[in-house]
Amino acid sequence: MTKYEFIDKLKKALENDLNTSSVQGHVNYYNDYISNEIRNGRSEAEVLAELGDPWAIAKTIIDSEGSGSTNYE
């Protein structure tokens, strides 16, 4: 998986449960994190392996931010 595939999967996983600004905030965070780690000498594959499954990350974000409620924008 590439950085762009990771970000795309994360975004798609978040879109149905969080409002647009929250989705964008989380996507920006992970995009910046991956870019910074690569700039610091780590390989893209290494960073993505550390992060794991974007769907699992999305579920954690939704569970903690959504608290079972639906957010509408």
C-alpha cells in the first residue's frame, strides 16, 4: 500500500460517520505524520506498516469521537 492509498482508505472509512471538517483534520494529521517520518529518513513502507490498517484506525477514531452518535454538518 502507498501513502496515497492509505490516506484514501482512511478518508473513505471516516466519511460516513464524522463531519467533513473532522474527517479532513484526521486525514491531514496522518498525511503530515507520514510525510514527516519519510523526511526523517524512514521508508514509506516502514511508516505504513507501523500505522497498520487504516480501517482499524478509522474505527478507533469514530469510536472515540463519535461516541455512538451521528454527526451532521
